[in-house]
Amino acid sequence: MSEKTISDLRAALFDALQKVKDGSMDLDKARAVNELGKTLIDSAKVEVDYLRTTGGDESSFIASAAGASNLPDGITGRTVHRLK
């Protein structure tokens, strides 16, 4: 199974929302999806706090803001130097 990201969670939640709107998902299932989504978001918050505390900058669940798509043309990566 491939690792899931926050983007996958967002897509699943929007899919569930659409199913509730069109009547193909009942409210009990929607509530379960909602609770699972909240649990995953709380887990991501803990992960962000951990990264902040340890000085980490990578997360498998939350895509890096410094991904190649956010870099200017001609820039292929970045290096972060931290003083201890």
C-alpha cells in the first residue's frame, strides 16, 4: 500500500461530501468519515509539532512546501542550514 498524504485525505473528504449531497452516502457513514478525518488531522498536527520541536523539515503525510513545483524556473532543489 502506498503512503497517503494530506491531499489524499482532502480528496476523500470532498468525495464523501459529494456522496452525501447526492444521497449515495447515508449520514451515519458520513459521520464516521468525519470522525476519521478529524483523527487524521489531529495526527498531522502532532507530526507538525514534532517537526517544529526537533527541527525536522520533512513529512511523509504533509507535502513539503519547498517541492519542485514551488521553486522558480531553473532551481531544482534547496539546502537548509541550521545553527545549533
